[in-house]
Amino acid sequence: MLMPHVRTVAAALHAYRSAWTGLLRDPASPHSYRRLDDAAYTLCVLMGQRNAADAAAKAERFLARAEPAADGSVREKTGVRQAVHRVLPSAVSGTRKGRDAVAD
């Protein structure tokens, strides 16, 4: 199954939570409702769910499985990098020899 990028899920979840906060701050605003509706729709599509509460819960579980990267962002824990490193250690480490060896 295809899954969205971790940063995309984090951004969509943040937008959804921010929209809820905005709606709670100004419940009479039609803009707040529209913003929440848009954020909920985006989150549902990304996570493959039919309602926003399930999509938010799935996004939280998805992000909980993510690991922080050195640059402060997050990436999904898949084990692929470790498997590739065992097969092609120089290609994963980023040495020139490794990249050239993979291309040959």
C-alpha cells in the first residue's frame, strides 16, 4: 500500500489541529468551518479513512512509527535503509566509490 510522506502527514495533522483550534476560538466564523472541512478532507484522503477522527488517529500512529532525522525532520521507519546498507554499504554511506559502483 502506498503511504504519504511523513512530512506531508505531519503537516496535514497540524493543519487539522490548527483548524479545530481556530473553530473553537471563533465558532461563528464561516471561514473557520471551511478551514476545518478542508483540513479534515485532506487528512482523510491522505490516510485513506472516511472520517476525520479515524484519519487523525491513523496519522498519529503513522507519525509515532516515524523516526527523527539528523536535520530535525522525520522519516518513516521501514528498515529498508538498513537492508540496503548490509548489501551495499558504500552506496548507502554516500561515498563517491559507492555511488559509482551502484551506477555501473
